[in-house]
Amino acid sequence: MRPTQSPFPGTRLRRTRATPALRALVREDRLSVDDLIWPIFVCDGENTRQPIPSMPGVERLSVDLLVEAARQAADLGIPAICLFPYTDPALKTPGCEEAWNPDNLSNRATRAIKAAVPEIAIMTDIALDPYNTHGHDGIVVNGEVVNDESVEALVKMGMAQAEAGADILGPSDMMDGRIGALRQALETNGHKNVTIMSYAAKYASAFYGPFRDAVGASGALTGDKKTYQMDPLNRREAMRLIERDLSEGADMVMVKPGMPYLDICREAKDTFGAPTYAYQVSGEYAMIKAAAANGWIDGERVMLESLMAFRRAGCDGVLTYFAPEVARILNRG
């Protein structure tokens, strides 16, 4: 669309910027609490909080405190939370069997939250890195992250999460064929209404470091993830991956990381029109927090502006560690 406008001075684009009221009337997008998904880290124990040094203000929470956090999120109007477990290293194995244990940390947390705060949607992570002695998202055989064997394990993991009550499954592993296999298993096993938000365009990014600290995968990781996560220079491949995952049964798609890949968000939304999300990842969060702590930026304004960028780029929502802080600001008007 090309707008029709008269030559200057008939058109003075500054007219509609002159007052707060006029700016509100012509604002093209809105940032709402409804756009937020809050990623939370869960750990073993009771009444336990474990600060994550590389993510100031973020903590691992034991299940009892996680339930309280879920209630807080629901009271703020945040529609969904996303769970990431910090698994006891003693439970990590080459075969990743703890990933589909019905009583693993993530599944216990899901059941506890569903019992106490049924109105909030629970998203879970499907990847093997929290359970893998090698720190990889898939099973490693002779130094190679193998695809088909990993998909079998991921499907078992997803079924355990669905049985526990997860509303949204988030396959973040980037194995080929996992969306179709997962969708078929959900349909076959009576979980027809469980949704899939595919990490369809997940890049092999340097922005994930603090997250790996948070889930305890940093020390375990051998090698890198470039054989299954995307090359940061590729755009067309992202569209192919998103199209594939939608064709296999994904209900929603995600781009990860967020702000460095806003062009991918915009193109994905314009091309496919599907519900599109981005993950404002740990490195993005940590940079804003560190710069604000040093007085180099206005932390609150930059936080809000960063989330506005996702909406402008076409995202229907964003996973962000800022969710509670943003919700409080938006709720006070």
C-alpha cells in the first residue's frame, strides 16, 4: 500500500505527533499484557531460590515457589508461562531417559501449577539438552547428533508433558521431522487439543549463553550446535523451515533469538500469516540489564521499546524474562 498525500505544506506529518492524544490516535501497533509469555526456570527443593548471576533478577524456583509465581503471572494478566528445568546432573544420561519420566521436574511443576492456577496456559520445552550428558538438544552417537533417534526420544518427551497437562509444547531442538511425528502422536494418544509452538527458525546464536547457565547445560556442552541450528546468515532457509513445520501440524511458529532477527519475524508473518512469536533470549535480556545497571541506558524505556519492536515486526507475542515487570507497567496505564 502506498498512501496518498498532498505535497508540503498540505501534508505535515508532524501534525499527528504534536500531542500525546494525537500520537495515541494514529499509533499503528499496541503492546499488551496479552502479548507476553514468561519463561521461568524450575529447580528441585522446597522454598528454594537460586539466583542466576548472568541474568540479573532471574532465579530458579522450586516447585512450591513456581506455583506462587504462576499465580502472580495470572493476577497480572499474563496468559502463559514457559517452564525450563534445571536437572540434577546425576540424572543426565547419554540416552536422556529422564526427559520422558512422568515424574521429572518439569512434569511435576506442570501438574502442580495446573492444580493451583488452572487458568494460566503452560508451555513446555521439548529438547534433550537439560537431560543429556553431552549438553546437546538431541542424542549423540559417536560424536554426531543423530536425527531420527532424537525424534523418537522427543516424541516420548512430548507425550509425557501432554499427559502432565501442558497446553503448549515448544519443540526447540531443530531436528528434522519432529513436528509431524509429535503431531501424529498427540492425535493418536488423545491429546488433540494440545498445541505446538514450533521453534521453527532457531539460529545457532551466541546470545544463548546465560540461558545455558540457567539450565546447567554450559559445562556439559561438547562442541557446538551448528549441525542442527540455523546459520545466522540464512533468511530463505528460515522460510523453508517455517513452511515445513506449519505443513506438519505446528499451530504457532517462533523465531529465536528475537531482536537480531526481526527481519525474519516480519517476513514469516507476511508470508504465512500464522501466529508468529519471538523469544527475547537470555543474552538480549542480560545486555539490557547490564547497560541499565551501569546507567548507560534508561532500562525501563529500553525494555518497553525492545518489546514494541516485536509487535511492529509482526509478532503476535514474545517470550520475555521481562514479562512481570512489563505487565505491571502496562497495567498501571
